[in-house]
Amino acid sequence: MEILETLFNEFISFLGITRALELLEAGDYKAFRTYDGIVSLIAPIIPLLVILELILGLIYKNPQAKVYKVNFLIYIFNRFVGRFIAIAMVAFCIGLFQHLAPFQTSFTWYWFIYAYIVWEFGHFLYHYWGHKVRLFWCLHSTHHAPENMNLTVTYAHFFLEAPYADTIRTTVCILLGVHPELLFLIMFIDGTYGAFIHVGENLLKDGRLGFLHKIILTPSHHRVHHARNPLYMDTNFCNLLNIWDRVFGTYQDEDSTIKVEYGITRKMDSGNFLDVYFGEIVALFKDVYKAPGLKNKLLYMLMPPGWDHKGDHKTARLIRDRYLMSGEIKD
């Protein structure tokens, strides 16, 4: 009975409805108008969609069992450690950098827009470096390993990625004057939407979201980001506002004639938790160990994945450039 109770409590915790149940039990319905109450209502949306997506996958006979299994193991593995390290890093960065900001924003709608654009810039930097610096790619590759797209992919992260990501995003925001209250609100909104854009075809066949596709980053954009097709590699790094992808030339629309192939280019077993979680770290260690000289060893850690000390580079940028130059893309 104790085991069943523990599993039930963990399931309730996963759904994120603990706080909402507490407010309902207390009969404090007015609390749902507060920030805490709103969060308690919104937080369960993604976990409930995960369950719906899983059920639809069984109905459509496209269960994606391998992805669900590995991502569930990753979720359990990361349940506590990564979250608390990330929270600690956010608090540390706020205390370290807030007094260095040239100005401070306030809690108004126009500063909210400013803060969100700044947040997206910080997110773009973290995400771009996660693909372009191999040491960071070792942390981020776990998120790209699944060979199907569904909402559980949002939980597939190496436990050190959230602390690294939040350190960069928080530092950028605080140095550019974003007030911590605004930062926390944006982190909640962006985290919720950032989970939603991983919705798979079982739940949302067309991820373009109609006219919104021209305004914000949609699940279609993010499916492109998770693809290993040459045209799609290392594109669409933003999360909600794709302004910085357009500024820096990393924006890419989904081509209806090209089927998205999810996953990473390294040969791997996407159903093996250890390979998904530690595979890129092991591969980097082997390259560093074999590399001649300290300079080459450092370059393997700092250059993009696919860099080779002999000059036989197979980076995403080179692969994509060759594809575009070949004229294979259709008008």
C-alpha cells in the first residue's frame, strides 16, 4: 500500500495539480485570481496533454513507446537534482549582477515586452551555443536524441542543462535591467509554451497554428529544429518570439515536401537510456583522448560537433551549406 501511495503522490506531483487541490479543499476559490492560483491552474495543462497524446498514440497505433520509456526514465533521474541547481543559479546570478544593470524595469506592459525580447535573446544565446560548442552539445544532445516528437521530449534534458541555460538567460536579463519579478513571470510563460511546442503529430497534425505561424514560433518551427535533415539542421533556436532567428539568419520554415527526420546524426540507440544520456559525453571523451596536443584537445571541446583536427569536418553548418548549394531544395 505504501508503494502505491508513493506512486500516486508522484503521479499527482507530475500532473502539477497538488496546489490546485489544496486550494479547492480549502474552499479558497478567490485564490485562483492570484498569481499562485493562476499557476496552479495552468501548470497541469502540459502533463495532462502528455497523457492525452499517449492515449491518442495508442489509438492511432503509433505509440512511440521507446521515446516515452526513455523520457520517463530521464524525468525520474532529473526529478530533483537539476531543478534545485537551476534555482540556485538563478538566485546567484540575480544577486551577482543586478547592481551592475544600467537601469531597472518595472512591472508594466511595455517593460514586459522589452523583457520578453531580452529573455528571447538570452534563450537564443544559450540554445545556439548548445549546438555550436561541443561541450555544451553534450548537455543538450539528450533533448535531441528522441526519434519521434511528443510532449515528453520537453522532459528529456541532461540534468546540468537547466542550470547552464538559466545562468545564461538570467545573466543577460538581469544585466539588461529586467526586474526579477518580470523575469520569473516570463520564465513561467516561456516554460509552459516551451513545453507545448514539443506537441507531436498524434495530438496536433499540423503544427503551424494558422496565422500564428507568421507571428510566433510554432510547433512546426520547433519540429524543424529537432530534425536531422540537412535543410533543417541548427535552425529555429528561439522559443516563442522568433525575432532573433530572423535577425541572425537561423530561421527556417517547414518544407511540406520534406518529411521531418527526428534525432541526431550520431549512430545511437535512442531506446537506451545510457546512450541517450551519456553517449555524446563518451564520444567527446574518446575524441579528446585520441587528439594530438593540448590545442586540439581543447578545440574538440569548444568547436561545433563534427569538427575534426585533420580537417575532415562534418559540422551541421557545412552539411546544410552543401545541401543548399546542391540545389536539392525545391522552390
